[in-house]
Amino acid sequence: MEKRFIFKENVRIYDTDAQGIVHYAGYYRFFTDALEQFVKDRIGGTFPLLEDGVWFVVVESNAKYYKPARVGDELEVSLSPTLLSEKVIKFNFGIERSGELLCDGYITQVALNESKWKSVPIPKKFVDRIFQKKS
Amino acid sequence: MEKRFIFKENVRIYDTDAQGIVHYAGYYRFFTDALEQFVKDRIGGTFPLLEDGVWFVVVESNAKYYKPARVGDELEVSLSPTLLSEKVIKFNFGIERSGELLCDGYITQVALNESKWKSVPIPKKFVDRIFQKKS
Amino acid sequence: MEKRFIFKENVRIYDTDAQGIVHYAGYYRFFTDALEQFVKDRIGGTFPLLEDGVWFVVVESNAKYYKPARVGDELEVSLSPTLLSEKVIKFNFGIERSGELLCDGYITQVALNESKWKSVPIPKKFVDRIFQKKS
Amino acid sequence: MEKRFIFKENVRIYDTDAQGIVHYAGYYRFFTDALEQFVKDRIGGTFPLLEDGVWFVVVESNAKYYKPARVGDELEVSLSPTLLSEKVIKFNFGIERSGELLCDGYITQVALNESKWKSVPIPKKFVDRIFQKKS
């Protein structure tokens, strides 16, 4: 079962470009910040470099932009994970400002054994805590 | 009709992260570099801020990652545009290293009147030159 | 009189590079985050774009690096401002991890009238609040 | 003896911020691009990760900003190195647009043995080629 996680973010001047709004690639910073905090809160490790030589690498990223964000804006980034297979997890994001949806998207990641650079099953402990399964 | 444009890129140290490979959002830098050079070569203006107050803003971005790139790699970024409507254009990208596809994706942009922040038809001159129509 | 402000920061994967440590230019993100939060707390506006058309532009940046920071590190960024002239302010930063100094440096900024792009005296209200002068 | 190296750069939309000009930290991208190309031209390796486990890490960065650069600007970045000690090298940069100086600064780097993370003398071959000494 999926749970929703909320991360608060401030738009900084370096997130913006000469159009006066957040640069399209800047929203991926917001996705990443929310994701790293989410894993830290649930599990305590350092994402995407977990202990035991398991790393998560990104295989797809996507964002749709509905309304622009500007410097000083306070954003709420929501995150909900979906397990696509035993090796692949999709993190879905929504970015709101005062309840208005500005952007949504996802990052899909696969677990790797970092010394062999081969995909591996996501550790059970990671899956259990990410999805808050009772044990 | 679509034409293919090739832009040569070098992977820099700041494109990489602690996994030793290009950070997923770094590929959008390569997409953007190719796109701005493409428009400059075809039309001569400064994309995404065209003359006459027409700006292009991004409404969707997507990338799929097949193989990692590393610092010092020499990349070939190919670009082909597709006109989705009179206001919306999609730029499709592929990134290769020595003929091997590392990443592909797209950026979809809509034309705006920047003072009113309202979508407008893409100027005919822009469309003609981007798609190299005979006049 | 100067007051010390502390901002807590998390090192993210995008701050690092293939050396496994924070990229040298990444520390300027930490400086900027602390500075924007500092002004927001003291004054409430959106730095570096203040109301009344006063903007702050950077005229010098400097950082010295003593120890590397890594993804997942929790940092404390301290900030103390110095008024160099009626138009110029220097923000001094130190970055510590568990009490160990990793980096220090500064950003020097000048106040501008943004429509004329000419330097102007820093507004008195800004100076008073930044330096917490009694009125 | 120092030699001057020139690298041509294009200002991209992601280099700019909501002030309509290049963000102060963006100039370090131009410094880095010039430096990596310079080493590649002179020596052929991948800077800052050389062969034989020698890495260069940044111990200081500095930039002074005189005139703003904007999206689409074509810049000339000049580089001249100075050997500060057998382990430390300073790279000095100047950024011009149509002969007008916009920014100058430097990056100081120390050579490390990457497995021990200890400073080491810069390899003689590197010094000879960087400074184009006759052998």
C-alpha cells in the first residue's frame, strides 16, 4: 500500500532562469530533495547509495509543467512510490503551491550491485520500510 | 518533414555525481545545449527568448537512460522536431557515444506572448526555418 | 554589530561529482540557501529581488575548501554580514559538519535600481533589520 | 612561463537566473569547461581524474563580476596556469564578450593520491605539458 509523503521546499534564485520562472530541469532538484528525505526518514540510509553496495540508478525521468514557480515560492512536494518489479521502483511526485498543482512527474530507478554494475532485487528491508509493511 | 541535427558535447566533471556517472538531470543540459544551437543555426535568434516577445516555455520533459556516460566522454546529441499543434512543438533527442545509444527523450514547448503570458501560435518564420520548408 | 545566523543543509546526490565529494561550485548553493533564508527571516522579502525595484547583484564570490563533504552529510552554514559601503554588503559564510570546518567564503553584493541597472544605497530598512539595529 | 589558452563558450538559458543575467555561480561552469578542454588539448587525459590515480581537488575558487552576461552571448574564456608549489596549481581565468572583460577569477587545485586521499607532487609530465616546457 502506498503512503503519501510531503516535503517542503523553497524556490531559490538559482532554480530560476531568465524567463523569471523555475527552469524546467530545476523541478528535478525538488523531486530529488523529497526522495532523499523520504528514504532518510523511513530507513535512515543515504539514498541513492545504500549500504551493502546497493545503489539506485535512474532509468527514466519525466515532468509535466502546469503553472510556473518563482523565487521565494514555498512548495509542497508529495511523493508516492510504486513497485514495478522486484528490481524497479517508480517514485511519483506532485508539486503544489498553496494547494495549486504546478508540476507532476516521476523518477524510475533500478537497484544495482555497484561493484558488478548489475541489476539486483531491491533489498526486502528497503521495500518493507518504503511501503511501511507490517512485519 | 523532420531533419536530424547533430550537436557534439563533452561530459564535464560537474555533470557527474558520486555514482561516477552523469547525474540523471544532467542529460537535460545536453538536450538544452543541442536545442539552443539548433535554433541559432537555423534562425539566428536566442532561444527560448525570441524577438517580438515570443518565448517558449517547457510543458513536458522526459528522458530514458540506457547506459551511463562518464567524465571526458564525447557525446553526439541528435535532435528532430515535431510540430504537435500550431502552438506546441516537441523536440526529440538521442544521445550516443561512439554509435551506442545512451539516452533518449524529449522536451515539449509551447509558444507564449511573454507580456500577457498567454499561448500564441508559433511564428510562421520560426516553423518554416525549423522544418526547412521551401518558400 | 554582526549577528551569526545558522542554516541547516543536507548534501544531496546532485551536489556531488565523480570524485565522490561535493563539487566545488556546489558550496555556493549552500551559501545561497543560507543567505535567502536569512533575509527571509529578518525582513520577509524575496532576496535578491526586493520590493521597490531594488535588486542585489553579486560582484565577488570566494570559497576555500578544507575538508570534503559527501552525500547525506548534515551541514551547518553560518552567515555574518559586513557593510562595506552604503551600496555594498559582504556576506561571510562558514560550513561545518559536526563542529568541523569544511569550507568558508563570502559573497559580495551591490544594490541596484533594476530598471536603470545603476547602483543605489541599500535601503535603510534593509540595513537596520539585517544588522538588527534598535530603532 | 605561462601560455594563454582561449575557449569559446555560449551562454545557455540554464546559466541565467530571474535577474535576466548569468547566475554568479554559473561562471564557474565556464571556468571548468575551459580548464577541462585545456588539459585535454595539452595532455589528452580526463581532468580532474588523471591516470595513475592522481586527482586534482579544488582548494579555493574566486570570481569577480564586472558586467553581466546574458543568454545567447558568445564568450571567450582565457586561461593561464601558475605553479604555486610542487603540489598546487592555480588556474587564472578571464571571460570576455567582444573584447570587454565581464569576469575574472581563479581555481586553485592540489594533486591527490585518490586511494590514500593524500596530497602528492603533480606528475612531471603534467607540469611539463601544461607549461609547455621543452624537454
